[in-house]
Amino acid sequence: MSTPPNREARKKCWAARDSYFECLEKHGLWLDGFRPKDYQEILSINPSQIKVASQNDRSLSKEDRKTLFACHSQKEIFDQSCLASWVSKKN
């Protein structure tokens, strides 16, 4: 069992989280590269069955990949700065 993060570690995590979520908001993205096209799509979402895009998905155009993964570096910093239990991970 790991020790709980101290105040400085929590501050670093929160700053990384805030940066990541600000980037997502700036680019109109949802988590993990999911970008609903309209309100009806949002209403029909089953959170347990969201199909997220992959950077290796060759069916996406170069522009789509650039848009959907605009926050990739912020996500990596968020993942590294916080406890795994504080970061949403795919199974």
C-alpha cells in the first residue's frame, strides 16, 4: 500500500488535472477523445459502452486525430502526477 500524497503532491496533481480539463474544454472534447456531434448523441450515451477513438485509428483523418488528441500530453502529465485511483483509467 502506498502512502497518501502530501500537500505538494496533491497540488501538483490538481494543477495537472486542471490543465488537462482546460484543454479538453478549449477543444470541445470529452474524456479520452470522445466528441459527441450533437445533443441527441449526448443523451443516448451509455457510459459503459462509449467507443473512444484511438490515435492508431486509420479511419480518422489527420485533422481528426489532431483535434481528438490535442490534449494527449496534458493527459500523460495528469496520469503521472496523480494516484492511479484519482485518474480515470480504461479497463
